[in-house]
Amino acid sequence: MNNEDSLIHPLLKLAFDAMEDLVYIMAVQDRQFVYCYVNREAEVSSGITPDYMGKNFFELYSERNQYEMAQYLHNKYSKVLAQAQSIRFDEGHLLPTGALSGDSIISPIFDENKIITHLICVTRSYNERHRYEEKMQYYAYHDELTQLLNRRFLYEFVSSPAYLFMFDIDNLKYLNDTLGLESGDALLVEIAGRLKRNFGSDYISIRMSGDEFLIVSNREQEHPEKMAQIIISLMNEPFTFQNRQIKISISVGITAFSEDINISVALRRADIALYHAKTSGRNKYHVFCETTQYEQVVRFGYELALNSCLEKEELHLLYQPIYGNKQKQVVAVEALLRWHKDNKYMVSPADFIPVAEETGLIIPIGEWVIRQACRDLSIVQAKYGMQTKIAINISRIQLSESDFIERINQILKEENVQPHYIDLEITESVAMIDTVSEHSLLLKLREQGYTISIDDFGTGYSSLSTLTRLPIDTIKIDRSFVAQMNPAVLKALIAMAEALQLHVIAEGIEEADQWHQLLALGCDDFQGYWISYPMPLEKLPDLPHLPFSV
Ligand code: C2E
Ligand code: CA
Ligand code: CA
């Protein structure tokens, strides 16, 4: 019998016994903690029977030669007593039965005089935690709506499938508009059901996003077209909702997997094949062919998808540090845009910026970049110091907007960032247009405090005379010059910049050797994979291989 049994209200006792968690109540006696009450679950898991009531940790554990364990628990409880507040610990400790205990919270119990007379410890049973983790695991890899596996599962667990079949519903928007979103969701659940029933152990069905599904075949397909036909027929069977019959059509993109590609490339190919199927009419399939030129299809796909990339939050910025040798510090980071199309695979900016420029989408995208960079500035400066600037790539189309200055000023104002923390990178071909309006625009920007860098310097057709007239601060020597490492050419470039009192950044430093040679040639700043790869904000590196002044 618990010696302080009468202290606990009968209903509370029943309640504690109904719990799956372990409950221990310890009484405080002369800075020792003696067992006062344990609930049924605790008794079963830890073997602390009513006989032990009134004993302290040392008396209990020394019986089992577990003096350390007694000391460990004693310390934890003493801490709660000293701090007069709850502590939480999750290391899991050994119970007298040898079982492992789970996450615990120990809380002080105060009497009317605010004295701590007892402590209560509630421990989540290990089984319970295990179940919770399994549940988390399930949610991490399953799509909530359809209960199919999700994209994360694909990336983490599928390494070399035989074939990928990607499909989506034709005219889904039209369906959603006529059926309402709720039925749209019900339709997706039904589709998932059909996939589960029809594609067994050789296949994995995945909901990629929205109405896009993927069937991964682990079995070689002699005739993937046949399989596509089966999927199409399966989805062509009418669906019934609210006493209405609905017919849908789908398009399928197919690609074989091979050892020389990864999942990301395979998805891109399946995606291209899907777009191709769509452009050739609905209810069609297409098998990706490596030798076909798909540029038109790819562009079409990008054009469609770019429209919604902002709203779908598919854009991210990476930052690449630029190291200043004079300052022995990171002087700036360049913001480099990444597009995770449909959150599926990464499209290189070299591929989508031109499409964004042609469609005019570069304007909202460019503004997003400026705003995001402004928001990230404080974190960059916390990492590398208050001197650090952010360099932002600005497209020619952005510059030619008549209200460019007003827009960028407005964004900086809203984000509370001073222009002198922003460096605008414009490519040489743009800068060298050298019209009067261009010239005065750059002047105005500099008056406001922005600095201007000429990107990819050396690749355009600049004449020396244009360069001398342009109101700029920095030239970034294109990485092709760094790769060739012709000292005479580099020396001339650096000397010219010096004569014009321009700052010089060398791009594309990939090896220590290139760094040492450019250092000897008097280059100011350095950027490239050898300094650091472009990195997400939260992973900006320490750069221990470079000298830093403190
Ligand atoms: P860029 O402005 O010349 O940017 C430098 C490019 O070189 C980046 O490619 C960067 O990842 C890559 N790079 C950096 N260090 C090295 C190196 O050591 N070796 C090699 N081989 N490459 C290196 P990324 O990120 O693919 O960007 C490509 C281009 O896309 C950029 O060239 C820039 O012109 C454009 N871009 C990127 N972000 C934006 C943006 O936000 N707006 C606009 N308008 N253009 C952007
Ligand atoms: Ca750049
Ligand atoms: Ca560049």
C-alpha cells in the first residue's frame, strides 16, 4: 500500500491509472526524494511496487547496483527543486526493470505556503513514443488527402526504378470550376483508390502535386505504351459523385530509367514527355526519347509553370559569398535564384530566366528576388558582419522599366534596408548599350547609394571608351578568363580596372591555384566554388580555409 495513499483523491487515482503515461509522485524530505505514489503503468514498466514507497532513489537503485542511475535521477529532481520550475528531459533513462524510459517532465507541486512538498514526473512510455514516431514517419511520406506515397518518399527511397509513368488530368481547372473544389478533391481520392487497387507490388503510386500522379514501375516494361494505355483506360472509366457521372481524360508522360541518370533527371524527362503528350491532344501518352529536341515543349512547359511559380512558392535564393582580400572578410553575397518547378526538380536560372524575360514575368520575379534578398540581409550580416552587402542580378528588362528606381526604392523602404547594402549586377552586354537614358539611370542609382557591378566582364563587346564613361563601381571578371588563366590577359584587365578606379571581382575560382595566382595579380575580391558554393541562407559556411581579420 502507498503510505501516502490517502493524499491522492480517489478519482485522481483512477485517472492516473487510466493513463498510458507513467506517473511518479515523490515527496521532498530533507532534500531527498522519496517515492510517494506511482500509477499502474509506472509500476508495470519500472517494477516500482508499493513496497518501495517511502524509499529514496539510492535505496531503490543501490539494490540493483545502479548507483549512477540514482545519482542521475537525484540530480534531475534537485534541479527542479532549486529552480522551482518544470524541466523536461528526453535522453531516456534506464528503469529498474532494465527497460528504457521515454520523454519526461518533472514539475514541482507547491503547498499553500508556496513550499515545494512534492514533485510529479510524467514520462511518456517508450511504446507510446514509438507509435508517435511511426505516425510521424507515415505523415512524412504520405500525401494527406489521398494517402498515397509522396514526393519525399520518391526522393529518399526510390533509387533505380525501371520506368516512370507521370500523368495528370486534362482540363482539371474546368472540372474544378464545374464541380467545385470539394468534388475535385473527392476525384483525386478516387483516382488514388483506383491506383492502389490496380497497381500491386511491382509498382509504387505517388501523388506528386495537385492532380499530378506518378506510377513507378520496378518491373522492366517491354511495351511501356501498353501500360500507358492501361492507365488511360482505367482513368477513362466514369467516376460517380453525388449521383453524377464524371468522365475525365488524362495525359501520360513516360520515361525509362537508366544508371546514368538520377531521379531528378528522370522526373524532368517524364515531365517533358507529359507536356509533349498534352500538346499533341488530350488522352495521349508520349515516351521520352533522348535524341528528340524538345526545346519547344520545354519552353512551353516553363511558360505555363512560371506563371504560378511565385504563388506556389517555388522560388528560392541561394547565396554565394564574395571574399574581400583587403578586408579579410566576406564583403558581399550574391543572390542566385533557384526554381524548384512543381517542387519536383530544379530548373537552372540559365534556362528559365530567358523565358521569364520573354514573357515579362521577370518583372514580378525580379521584384520577389529584391524583396527576399532584403529580408535575408540581416541574417547574412549576422553571419559575416555588418559590412556585408547583397549583390542582386538585374535583368535588362527590369532596367528598361520606366519606374525601376521607384520600385526598387519602394521595396527597400518597405523592408527597411539602405541602398548602400545593395549591389546591382548587370551583365556587360546590358551595361554597354550606353544610351543616354541608361547612363542617367545608373547615375541616379549610384546617387541613391546603390553600387553597380558589371557582370561577366570580358564576354561582351565593350570598348574601352564606353567603359571609361559608365558610372559603375565594380567589374566582375567572367569565369571563362579565370578558367583560361592567361596571366597577361588578367593582368591587363586588372590594370585597366585600377586605372579607372574600379573594383575587381574574379568569378569562378574553383581551385586554390587560381586564387593564389589572382591574388598575386592584385585582384581585390574572389568568388567561386573554391571559396564557397552557392548555399541556402541557413547554411552559409564559415570558410575556415580563408584568412579572416578579427
Ligand atoms: P552569374 O550572375 O554569372 O552568376 C554566377 C553563376 O556562376 C552562378 O550560376 C553560380 O552558381 C556559378 N558559379 C559560381 N562559382 C562558380 C565556379 O567556381 N565555377 C562554376 N563553373 N560556376 C560557378 P547560376 O546560379 O546557375 O546562375 C546562372 C545565371 O543566371 C547567373 O549568372 C545570372 O546571370 C542568372 N541569374 C541567377 N539568379 C538571377 C536573378 O535573381 N535574376 C536574374 N535576372 N538573373 C539571375
Ligand atoms: Ca551575377
Ligand atoms: Ca557572372
